[in-house]
Amino acid sequence: MLFSALIALASAEPSLYFKEQFEDGDSWTTRWVESSHRSDYGEFVLTPGKFYGDPEKDKGLQTSQDARFYSSSARFEPFTNQGKTLVIQFTVKHEQNIDCGGGYIKLFPADLDQADMHGDSKYNIMFGPDICGPGTKKVHVIINYKGKNHLINKDVRCKDDEYTHLYTLILNPDNTYEVKIDNKKVESGSLEEDWDILPPKKVKDPEAVKPDDWDERERVEDPEDKKPEPPMVSNPDYKASVSWPYTHDRTTFSFLIETSSMTGEWKPRKIDNPDYKGKWVHPEIDNPEYSADSEIYRFDSIGVIGLDLWQVKSGTIFDNFLITDDATLAEEVGNETWGQTKDPEKKMKVSQEEQERKKLEAEEMGRKEQTKDEPEDEEEEEKEEELEDLEEEEETGAEEEEEETDSIKDEL
């Protein structure tokens, strides 16, 4: 009995398939493989970024070159999630205020050639934020099923600020899922219902046709409604006969003429259609192509995690990667990593922004002072020039007067 209890306890222990927090400096380069499929892939660098909660704990892989594809991956012991929960978790910080680019990860089968990884490499799951302009700010949740990639039907919105955020995807062995951002559920449901993975259970009966006499009009024109006779009013053009027999035309002679206060075309009123049968619904039948699958969630081989994405403006930092079979463990790790540094990170950024604001204000004040002093300097220069001109005139006048005096003396 004790032996059985120990087995049960051991089986309850969570499995930790992959964990990467970049805590050992540049040693990450021995675990992550850069793809050589293209010669112009962007370079990842290890850094906590411009603002952070902890200079060591917040170090992650950052995209460092604008308008580049990035492709790097890490391998771990292959496993299958059959009969188990699969949890994928990581943090993303778009500190560059990203305009267009990916912030997602891909989970690959173990047979991936890491050195040749590229955009068309077969993957199991693609998960994470994707931003491009104001129109695209979503969390991708793409599942590969029998060789075909299927996008989630729901619009899961991602975070679009410059702070670090925690993204978590949970796939359960009952074909349900959950998406969490910052350890809070933002979406959940059924893999079968929220993806077009399986054919629909029901399809329209191809032999069913709407009957010709099926009346779908809710209201029809009243057949008994008649156009009203226009009322008679006094004829403003009527002129009394001054002689007899009457010689004017009939219109002028008439005391009354037809008129109408109605404008536009007259239409009969509407009434409820007595023959209304409702909207015709195309009958459905069981889809012969549908086949239930209780293991949509299952992947027989999971062995590589990769960053395979494009960015227009670089600067995104990826950190705190975790793959496990225990959602509770993932939440705890999230609280111990992102949860511990998120508030200090915001505090540091706010402080930097305040310093920058004060710097700009000081520069603006300096420009205003300089502009204010410029007219005074110009006035001083003008006064000095006027004095110099006056002194020159006096000197010139004195010289001329002396010359004139000398000339008079010579004449005498």
C-alpha cells in the first residue's frame, strides 16, 4: 500500500521539459542555434533593455537590427503530451514601442534541422503576440493538425505597451484550452469549437430545396386599401361670367378643383401576411466526412522551441521560457519571475521619462533665455557702432579743420 502511494506521488510530480531564464551570461549561445537558412538574419543580443526591474533577472534575447528576419532555436529532450496537459509560457517586452513585428514562439517536432529552420519549417504550435499597425494586435494561437496549420477563430487581443508581459498557453487532454496574459485568463474554450480543425458535424442536405409556395414575406400590401379621392378646394383662377352665354374655358369656369395634400407616389398600406410561413431553414444532415477526434491536443513529438519572426523596428526582449505539464507550476514561476520585476520595471521607466521631461524643459528654458538675450546684445553692438562712427566723424572733422587752418596760414 505504501509502495502504491509512492507511485501515485511520483506520477503527480510536474514534468519540467524546458526552462530558460538566461542566468549564466553568454552560455546561452551554446544552447541556442542560429539558423543559416538565410545569410541576412538579424542578431539576438542578451540584455535587460533600457529599463528593467532587475539588471540580471530581466536579461533576455533582444532583436537588435531593424527590418530583419530572426531565426534561433533551442533543443530539449523530446516528449509527447499524450494524456497530459501542455503548458507553454514566456515573457515579451516590446520596449521599442513596436510598429510591426512578431513576438511569438514556435514549438517544433524533435526532427527539426535547427541550422535550416525557416518560415516554412513544420511546427506543432505557434503562440504569442503579433502587432502590425493599429489593425493587428492579436495573440496567435495556431495548431498544426495532420500537417495543416489552423488559426484560432477568436480574436485574442495582445498587450501593445512597452512593458514586459507574461504569455501562457494551456492545452488540456480533454481538448480544451486556455490563454493567459500576465497570469490572468483572457480566453478559453474547446479546440474543436474554436478552430476549424475537424469538418463540421452537420452539413446542409443537398437534396433539400425550398418549396415554390414557401412565402417568407412577413408583411404584404393590403389588397383592400384604395387610393383616396383628392379633396376639392376653391379654384383661385375662377372668374365670374360677365356675359352670357359663358365663353371661358371649363377650368376657369369651375368653382372647385381637385387638389391633394399628399406628396410622392401613393402606396397601399402594409398588413401582416396571412400566408407567411417564416424563414426557410435549409435542413441539415450528419456530415459523412466528420469523424470525432478526442486527441486534437496531442503531439507525438515535441523537441525544439524557436523564435522565427520578422520585425520592422527591433528591440523586443524574450525571456522566462517554460514548458511543463503543470499549469499551477507555470503560474508560480510566472509570479516568481515576471511578477517580481514588473513593478520595479515600471518605476524605472517612469523615472527615466521624468528625467527626460525635466531635461527637455531645461533645454527649452535655455533656448528662451538665449532668444531673450539676443536683442540686448544687438542693441549694445549697434550703440558701440554708433559711438565708433561718431568718433570717426569727429576725428575726420578735426583733421579737416586743421587742414583748413593751415591753408589760411599759408595764404597769409
